[in-house]
Amino acid sequence: AQPQGFKNEGSTINFDDSLGLERQFEGIGGLSGGGATSKLLVNYPEIQRNEILDYLFKPNFGASLQILKVEIGGDSQSTDGTEASHMHNSNDENYERGYEWWLMLEAKKRNPNIKLYGLPWAFPGWIGQGTQNPYTNVSLTADYIIRWISGAKRMYNLTIDYIGIWNERNYNVAYIKTLRNALDLNGFQNVLIVASDGGWDIAHDILNDGQLANAVYAIGCHYPGTYDSQDAYNTGKSLWASEDYSTYNDEIGGGCWARILNQNYVNGYMSSTISWNLIGSYYYGLPFYRDGLMTAVEPWSGNYNVSTPIWITAHTTQFTSIGWRYLKHDSGVGKLPQGGSYVGLVSPDGTDLTIVIETMTHDHSICIRPGLPWYDVHPQLVTLNLKGSFARLTSMNVWYSKLGFNGQPDIMFQSLGQLKFVSGQAVLKLGLDEVYTLTTISTGQKGSYPVPPPSQPFPLPYLDDFEGYPLYQEPFNLAQQTGSYEVLSDGQTKFIRQMVLENPVAWCDSDLHNKSISVVGSYTWSDIFVEINFRIPTLNSTSGVFVAARVDQGGCDAFKAQGIYLYVLQSGAYQLSNDFARTKITQQGSVQISAGWHTLSLLVQGASALGALDGVILFNATIPTSPASGFAAIGTDSYGLADFDNLLLESAA
Ligand code: 147
């Protein structure tokens, strides 16, 4: 008898390699950047940091990612912060900034076969030659990108496999051809161009331009909603979801990821899908909190969270490699009769078979974008029918997940042993919100580490003197939102310097206002004491510096942030402002800032604020009570150099 609730009589799904194979599988990846999404990971205690990296990259352990995509920093806000450029200025070159080099090394250490993909969101101002257009001088921009690729090789022996154009901004055909040419001339024939990290629209140009077609290896589309375009298909190019997911990583996030990993191929022939982001390692209070494969936001406690998408990823990555081939639509790839989908993948030598089946229901698999049209899924019996060379199989290994809703626990990536096949056939009873992997591969493993340390609030008091840092590193826990801060030494002491001198070629508006800000601590802080030493150099200097509390925004809207800001300006004034833009001044007076180090202090408590310069009180004033809470911050009144040292944060609650 048929179990209750099962609607069909058990339809048959064929997996038949005798009808031929289809596209090459090109890997599942995670994206660090776009921007500063791995910021807080760097400062984790060694033990937990290695555990996290294992969950992401170690083969046969967790997500076992096959591609790592990283931002090529552009000194500019690119979603959750700014990432440093390797060339702040045209005469500057440095490959020790930021954390993407480190991350790529850690990924390669764990999986030498992982593919690396670099993409800029923004560019330092000089690339635009006085404009906001990075294609003003296409050779200059190509040279800038080539230097990043060469730097990776020369400094770290990292081979970059794929390179992109300009994230979600217009592409330029002349630039793409120039870049291809420059890659070839510099010995980077193997670095392949993915374009354009936007929509599918470049397909039209590729169809009409043979040279462009030769220059582009794969068409990378963002948030394709599992569908390609007719033009994209007609190019015959590899099609990638080169950025996708961006969904809160709870059960629905896992459902989204499971559905698109399969259906990007089933519906759209996409052979690679890359998650924005790799790991949500940016403060609560910044945009798109927890939209990563997992979450790690507490370097001070070591607490982290291995989220559902990690195990959903494992269902495919632990049982395939780049270079496997999909079976054809209708003979191993397709939709299930009662909803859900399946993909069959075959190893290059033809002997191994991996099948991934998902039955995500509509409401439990909604991604951030685009909208998801309604569809039905019902529990169903399916007969899997192995044909062609796979008819010989008498069993397959089974891995199972079921996302838990309505109080049900998650079952994630559980080994169910072997499913027997008789005359190539086996029956599978599929429920809702499930993922099954059936595979001839026997190396699967649900990796685990001891439960991480418990969550803790940001530790106070907090003092950072930057002495322990390698040169050029970004200060830990200070999450730069505009501008670029790095550790330098003057022989006496290490300090951090804001390095950006002019508006970058921006990805979003926030850094086109000639001001820099770096936030720290907790978005929930209300009463806090913030103090820092500062020094304004004489050359290329900023017009002033500030400390702030209750900063209520970061990301692309950073410039709009409200809060309590104490500015001291080279013009000879201090100002207490209710906004970062310094348009809501509530208190001001005169101060003179001489050369050398000074101390700037701000105590914010309820409806009052106390400010001091070099220990001399400037004001004790009533302040607006909105916003009620937010980050502590430091920053500069304009782009231009400023040095900071000995950041001190103390509770005033
Ligand atoms: C993408 C960016 O490429 C990422 O850096 C990150 O900001 C991500 C967050 O979801 O979003 O940018 C998009 C922004 C808006 C849309 C698509 C992608 N949109 O509205 O369709």
C-alpha cells in the first residue's frame, strides 16, 4: 500500500550516461568581499579560526568549497566595509594589506585544488583619472589588475584562475579585450575572464563580437533566479551564477541554497554557483547580517556558528570535483514530478556517479532576490533507475538533510548508509525540505569540532595600541566603512594611518563625500567612553579627525550615519555633531591642533556628552537622544592622512 500523503504512484527517474553527458561542473564557491565580509574572522583565536577555515575549505569535512572568490580591494565601501587597494596611489604598490591574501593562502593550504577568482568592486581614485569611470584609460586599469595577479604569484605563489571586470557595474568591451591581451602578454594565458558579474546582458555583445567571445571564458550572472537567458545559452559559453544566495543563514537560507545549487543547473545550465558571502564576519548592525554560509562575529570570545548552508554545500561538494560532467536534461537532470529537482554528475573517467535531490518547498527556500514564483511540492515516491554504465551498481551511499521548521530539529548531512539497487532500481520516499545525495563516492564525512566557546559581548574596557600587528595590516575590530586604515611604524611606535587621499572610483555613494570612518564595538552601545591619540601629518593631511559614539549606520549608507561625533578641525575649531556629515552641529568652540600627538576623548551618557582634548575639557553638553545607540567610531573629516594610536573604549553605563 502507498503511504498516506504520497500523491503519486512512484514515478521513475532515469540516470543514463549512454545518452551522453552535458556541461562540465565548475564548482561551488564562496565570496569574501564585496566587501569586508571576512573582517572579524582574522582576529579569532588560532584554534577557532582554524576550525572555521576547516568547515569552509577542508576537503571531506564541511562545505569543502571548490572556488574562493575574493574582492580586489579598492579603498572603497563595497557593502560591509572597505577593503584596501594594493595601490592606494599610482606610485604605491603593496601586497601585505588586508586579509584576502591570508584567506587565499589558508584555503589553498587546505585544498590545493581550490580555484581562485578576483573581482574589483571599486578602484582607488587615481584609476579614474579624475572621473568615476574606471575605463577612462583601459590600459591603466588592466595594468592595475595584472599587478594584483602578479603580486599574488610573486609574493604568495598563489595562482589566480579567474578574473572579473567590475562588480555589478557597466562593463566595457575595449577594456575586456585589453585585459585579455595584457593577461596573455604577461604570461597569464591561464587566467580566465568571467564577465560581467552583473546580468546576462553581455551575452548579446558576445554573440555579435568574435573577439569579445574569445576574450570571455564564462558569463557570470548575479542572482539569476535559477534561469539563464536565451542569448546566454546561445553563446555556448560556460554560464555561472557568479554571485548568489545573500540570504539570512537560518533554515530558509539553507533551503534557498539547496534549491539554487540544483536548479541553477536544472533551469539555467549554470555550472558554478558562488555564495555571497563566504562567511558573515561583520558586525551585527551592518547590512546583510548573517548572509553567509556560516557566521563568525566574535573574535573576542571565539564563538561562531556552523550554519545550514555549510551542510547543504557538502551534499554536492564532498561528492564531486570541478571537471565532473552533468548528465543530460531528462536523462539525469530535471524536475521531480511532485516538485523539487535532481542533478546527476559523472566523474571524468565515467565510473563515479553522484545524484543530488532537493525537495525545498516554496516558503522554506525563498532567497533575498529575485522573487520566487509559486510552485507546489508534495511528498513523493520516486524510483531511481540507473541505466547505461550505471546499471551495474548494486548500491549507492546516501547522505540526508531535512531542514527543521515548526519546532522540528534540523537533520543536517547525515549518513544513511547504503541504498540497495536491484536491476538498477531503488525506491526513495521523499518528504518536504529534504536533500538527498546518492553517490558511489565513499569519502563523505560530517566534520565536527567541540562546541565553540559561548557568546560574549564586546569586551570592555578595550585598549588597542597596535604594537602587536604586522606592518600594513588593518586594525582588528575597527571596521572601516570609508577610507583605508593600516598599521605603520615611525620607529618609536606602531600606529594606524588613514591612507586614502581622494574619493575612490566608488561602488556606492557613501565614499564620495570625502570623509572616512571606522566603526568598532557594538551596535547596541548607548553610554560609552571613547578615547584615541591622533596626529595629523603635515603633508597630504586631513582637515580634521573625530571620535564618535552611537553611530547608527555603516555600509553603502555610511555617509548618512547619525550619532554623536566630536570633531577637531585644522581650521581651529571643535564641533559636536549629531551626524557624520557634520551638518547638525550642537556645540562648538575653538581649539588649536599643533603638530604631534594629541588625545581626543568623548564620554556619552544618556542625554549628555563630555569632550576633551589633551585632557582639557572642551564642553559638557546636552545631546540629542536620537539615535539611542550605535557603534563607537574614529575617522577623518576629509580624505588625507591622519594617524591614530591607543584606542580606548570604556563602559559608561
Ligand atoms: C550584491 C553585491 O554584489 C554584494 O557585494 C552584496 O552587496 C550583495 C548583498 O545582497 O548584493 O549587490 C546587489 C545589490 C542589489 C541587487 C542585486 C545585487 N538587486 O537589487 O537586485
